[in-house]
Amino acid sequence: MASNQAKVEETLDRLMNRIDSYQREKNYNLRHASAVYDRLDKLVQTMARLEAEKSEEVKIAAKIEEMTKQIDKILKQQQKKEKQMEFEETLRKILHGAKITGKVIETFASSADLMFETIARLIKEEYKGGAVRKQKEDDFDLAALLKPLNSLIQGFASIGSGGGSDSGYSADSKEEEDKDDKNRSGNGPE
């Protein structure tokens, strides 16, 4: 029996060694599983954090897109205003040019009218005046003939400088012409 007992003890020793080995392996596996679970928890937390960051990024991207649309809209409105201002400025220049052209035409017409009236009056006075006119024939009044032309030139100068009267000649020059006409016709002092 001693040999049986030695076999039993030997079997028990092997069994104890296997149980210890199994226990150590089980503890190792538990520690290893615990570490894996910890790492999985950290991975889940990291994924949740990344998901939250991605959600924030999507919100920020949407806000940036909206702001970009608003900026584009403002820029388009600004460009439209600038084009409208350029158009208005062009219209102002055209109207100003038309106004100046109108003043030039008006000045030319009034000066030409005044010149023709003066020439017609001088011609009539020459035929009416008879002897008085023949006496002054040598003293032909060139200044009276050139006065309307002078008014025309003054009208152009006043339009060019932006001032002056609209008709192209002033009231003073009209009074001087009337005075000269009276002097020529013999009604006033010589």
C-alpha cells in the first residue's frame, strides 16, 4: 500500500500544482480582462468625445456656411449699390452736359438774336436817318456791331466758369447797348 499511497500523494501533488497553475492563470486572465475592459471604457469615452466634437464641428460648419452666405449677400448688395452709384454719377454727368449744352445754345441764340436785332436796327436807322446818318457815315460805330459778339463771348466764358447769367449777357451790358443805341439815333448826348 505504500506504493499506492505514494501514487495518491504524487497524484494529489500534481493535482494541487494544476489547481495552483489554473488559479494563477485565472488571476492573470482576470487582470488581463480587467485591463482590457478599462481600455474599452477609455475607448468608448474617447469615441463619445470624438462624436461630440464632430457634432460641434458640424454646427460650426453650418454657422460658417450661414455667415458666408450673409457676407456674399452683403457683398452683392454693395456691388449693386456701387453700380447704381456709378449709373447715377453717369446720369448726373450727362444731365450736367445737357444743361451746359442748353446754356451754350441759349447763349448763342440770344446773342445771335441780339446781334441780328442790332444789325437790323442799324440798317433801319441808316435808311431812316437820311442826312443825319450820311453825316455819321464816316464815323460808323463798329463797337455797336461788335457788342452782341462780345456778349456771346462773355456768355461762353460765364458758362465755362460755372457762373454768369443764363441769357449770356448781363443787365448792365443791355443797358449800355440801349444807351449806345440812343446815342447813335441822336436822342441822347454825343
